[in-house]
Amino acid sequence: MSYGKKRSGVAQYGKVAAESEVAYASPHRLVQMLMEGAIDKVATAKGCIERGDLEGKSHQLTWAMSIVNGLRSSLDMEAGGEIAANLDDLYTYMTRRMIDASVENDANALSEVIDLMLEIKGAWDAMPEEVRNSGGSKFSTSQQAG
């Protein structure tokens, strides 16, 4: 067996494991997973900029922006009030900074996006268990509030 085939098997295992987690994840965990994915894609795009891999940068940023737009579209603006509105503004800002980073090959802009996403994720992770399980928090996704 060649090294390439071993890596392919590991990648396939990781994909199946992730799909299994998504299938059984709570809405709260799904949001955590999306945030983790966005952070990972932005960090990879930053590395691509630093290595001069423009095609990789473009691919990773497109994926990251798609995730952030998914998070943004899942906000329940009516139930979420000011917190949802602030998150909407922050997600819009992060998308704009990723576009800036892509156009200008600016790794620092991506560092800013990573820091912002880590701050949001930290607050999400610190949410008390009873709020996580209530399904109706004021900054819930539309899936949770429904």
C-alpha cells in the first residue's frame, strides 16, 4: 500500500466521522462545528497567502465565506433581538474582511477574522448547558427557535 492510499483512507475515515457527528449533533453543536470549520478554512487560507498559493487561498476563503454566510442566515433576527443583530453585523464585517484579504493577499485581515470568530465561539462554548438544551435562547438559530 502506498503512502497516498493511506492518506486517502485517513481522509475518508475523517469524513465519515464528521458526517456521523453531524447526524447526531444538537443544534448548538452544529453551530460550534460550523464555527470550527470557518476558523479552520480561514487559517488555511492565511497559510496559503503566506506560501503564495493563490488558488488554495481562493478555494479556502470561498468555503469560509459560505460557512459564515450560513451562520448569518441561520440567525433568528426576531427572537434574537440585539444580539442577533450584532452577530449579523459581525458576520457581514468578517465576510468583508475576507474579501479584502483575498483581493489584497492580506494575511493580517485573516488573523482579524480568526480572532473575531474565536471570540464568538468562546462565548458560544461558554453558554450554560440549560441554555444550550432549551432550544429557545435569544441568540439561537432559526432551527433552535422553531
